[in-house]
Amino acid sequence: MMGKKLNIVIFDGSLKTTPFINRLAAGLAERHKVTILGFSHSLKYRLPKVNYVSLGSSTKLLHLMGRSVSIGLKHLFLKGAMKSWVQTKLHLLMFRKHQLKVQNFKASIALLEPDILHLQWPSLLPWVEHIPLDKTRVVLSQRGYQNNVRPFLDASNFTYLQKMYPKMAGFHSVSKEMSKAGDLIYTSANKIDQVVYSGFNFEQLQFRKDYNKHASLRLLSIGRPHWIKGYYYAIESCRVLKELNVPFQYTIVGAENNEELQYLIHENGLENEVFLGPKIAQKEVYKLMQENDLLLCSSIKEGLPNVVVEAMALGLPVISTDCGGVANLLADGCGAIVPSRDPKGMATSIEAFSKSSVEVIETQRLKARAKVEEQHSVQKMISDMEALYLKCMESVS
């Protein structure tokens, strides 16, 4: 990045961050000073070269109070922040948990003096109301439910984001579709909004070379049983598949004991075809992907689902609804796209896949792997994020 070393603070709310943030922080730390800021009382695994600053525990009051004293005194001695220290002592005496957390956040930002404060979720925006945004450049990530669903269901949230978005130095969007959703909240000729795709370590995603369909097609979905995942429509498509006499087994990982889905399975007589599995570790997810024939993404809304990228990298063919950035990802023969909320359309696509030759599927799998390697490399994510940070700094200066 033109030789400039940045001081970057990543705020995710907790020190126990997501794989995406860990990959981002680790990559950025090779060239820049990176701090992960969050509310946690312990952390077993720490990335090398990354600084971690605990703002105190969200659940253990004594730990929060201890961190408040430590941060407050450091702020006092290094920055002469007497007023801040007096406020911290008052909050300690009154056991004001939230106010202590606010004080710790404010003081830590003042001590760290970041070039860029990268906020990972819109739900964290209330924290930055307590710091001087004319001096701190804040970049907000746009991905998932908090960006493309909640604002359009919750009028008060939409109004709040309209107030806060213009104060951001820039935006990171995980897909073009997510960027468009953000523009519905706030747009400007001077708005900085860059699409930066999540990067993956493809050495950990070994491409399956011995792919062969089972006689009874093994279908797989992965994710929590939230309405936005569209499992209702996926199960309805299974009813259609059964009527078409297509043999299959469908497993939804992460939906175990969900009463609504259990009822739907029973109502459609699919007890022998559809199974709800528990949430499992990432390694086990990858193992399942290597053992199944087809990934179904039935979502109504998405940013850019990691599970689709991972499936493509591992060599698991994908049929997905037209949600978020998936259509672009599966374009040019990398997978199949069907309309959302269309069980018959999904069933028809699955039936067509069941009749596809091994040669056709192999061509698709190889194209899919090449696509995600090009679009979702960690190196590309880091360089694109660096470019976004620099653009935000130049615009403010």
C-alpha cells in the first residue's frame, strides 16, 4: 500500500471474532499495526502480530471493573484525562455497568489513536457516538441481516442508520447487491463504498477429486433455522421431488429440533427423506461437503454466503436461489440459480442435476473452484481492504 503503515483498530464487539475477521486481521498485520478491540474476559487463541485490547467482560462485573480501573489510569497518566478518570470512578462507585463499558471504549480509542476504526456490524454504531468522528475515520462493513433485512423491517432502525451513515468515512460491502441495499439507506456523490469479497485459505479447502453422485441424491444445506434461510421452500421442493420420483436424502445442518421444520416435514410425509442435524464444527462441515452430492442454498436474502464459496472451493456443486451476490458467483456455468420462494423451480433444477452427466458436473466443479480462487483469495481481500482504508484517509485529509 505505497509503503504507508496504518494503525487499524477492528471492533467486532468481542475479542472472539469470526473467521473472516481473523483472516483479515492476520493479513493486515503483516504490514500494519492491527488491534482487535472487544468485550471479553478471556481469549484462548491469539493471532500472532495482532494486538488485543479487552474492554472488560460483558458478563463478569468484577472483571469489567478491574479493566475500567486499568484503562482509566492509563488514560489519565498518558493523556492527562482527569475528567474521564473522575467519571470512571463515579461509575465504579455506582456499579454502572453500561457507563463503564462506554468509558472504556472512549478511553481505548483515545489511547490507540487509530488511522482507521473498522466497525464490523451496524449494531455497533451506538458505540462510535461517544467518540469524535471528525478525528476518527470509521469504516463500516455491510453484510448480512443487519444491512439488507433489518433496516427494511424496522423503521426506527432505518431512521437511525440514515442519521449515522453520513458520518462514516467509508463502507465495506461484501457484494454489489449489499452495496445497493446500503444505497437505499444513504447515498451521496462523495460516498466511499467498496466491494471487498471475503478471503479464504484455499489450502484448507481441498478440492474433491473423486466426485460421483449417489443413486439416491444427497442434498445438503447448512445454517441456522431462520426464516431468511428459506428452508420452508427447500422442504416444499422436496415434496415436489418425491412426487417426481427423484430419489434423495436432504440434511439441514444446524436445524436440529426446530419445531416449525419438523412439523413441515411431517405434514409433507418426508420423515424418511429430510433430516435436521445439529450445529457442528467447521471441520465436520467440510467433511460433510465432501460426502454429499449437492449444496442447496434456499435463502430469501443474503450478503454473500460463505457456505456457497466453501462448497465451490471443495468441489460440491451448488443450486441456489437468486439472493445477494450468489447469482454473480454462480454465473458462467459455476452453478445453478433459481428464483427465491419457488419450490417447484428448485425441484426442477435438482431433477435436472440428477440427470446431468459426470462430464458436465466435472466442468462445473472446475469452473467453480477457479472462480472462487480468483475472487476470494486472502491476498485480494487484504489489498482491496487496504485500498479502501487509504481512500477513506485521503478523502478526509
